[in-house]
Amino acid sequence: MELKQLYAEIINEHNLNPSHRGQIKNPSMELRGVNPSCGDNIFLQIEFEDDKVKDAVFNGSGCAISQASVDMMCDLIIGQKKSEALRLSKIFNSMIQGTASEEEIESLDEASLLKDIAHMPARVKCAVLGWKTMEEMLLSDKKTSCASESCDGKNCPLRKNSGE
Ligand code: ZN
């Protein structure tokens, strides 16, 4: 139980004092991600240097899980290659689905603390929001997205593939 409390505290800390909340002046890519079922709304920006993530920040609002998860994700992907960021995102997803191996989960560092979300279906979308947004952004091969608060991400006029 003590361990569980520690997890809760770390998640809380990322939520209250996120290390990567902010804005990048010249992002290489940016995308808004929305989880309407909870009201989570984040705007993710990444700056690349060659093939590596030089900086990753987010903005927006949402529940503690969504905010902590995206903050942990930024921690993890800064300094990584695009391909590695995508690999970690895949692992995070399989962890949330309960199919990742112990070894894979360990490679997620602090984000591994969110693995119990697999048993909380209502919070799954909160936990994966940042990761899903990052994945969509990296795979879209497109620089910009809509910075508009009212944009729901999915139907963004600037997105190349808005289809599900
Ligand atoms: Zn949420």
C-alpha cells in the first residue's frame, strides 16, 4: 500500500508541478489532442534537432492522469530519436492494455507508474491522450496543426488525415 501511495504522490507531483508545461517558439510539430469523455485538452509541441527530440512541451487542461501522463511522456522522449519515441508510445499503449512485458514496462521509467490504469477503463483515454497525440503527430509527417482552443484535433482543418 505504501508503494501505491508513492505512485499517487508522483502522479500528483507531475500534475501540480509539471516539468514540461510551456510553449516552444519554433516547434517542428504541434498538435492538439482532446479527450471529450473527460474534458482533457492538450496542445503538444515538439522541436526536433536532426532526428532527435530536442524539446517537448504541452499546454492545456485536464485531469491529473492526463496531465501527469503527458508530462512523464515529455520527460521520456526528450533526447530520443523519432523512432524510439514511437516505440515507447507503442509500449505505453500495450501497458495500458495489459499486454506489455515487465521489461518493456520498465523502459517507460516513471510513466510505468500508470500501468494500473489498465484496470480503470474510464481513465484509459486520459492516460493515453498525450501519447496518442504524439504518435499521430509523428506519423502525420506534417509540421503544423491548429492551435485553436476550440479545435477538437480530430476534425482539425489543418490535418491531412482526419479520418478514423
Ligand atoms: Zn481525464
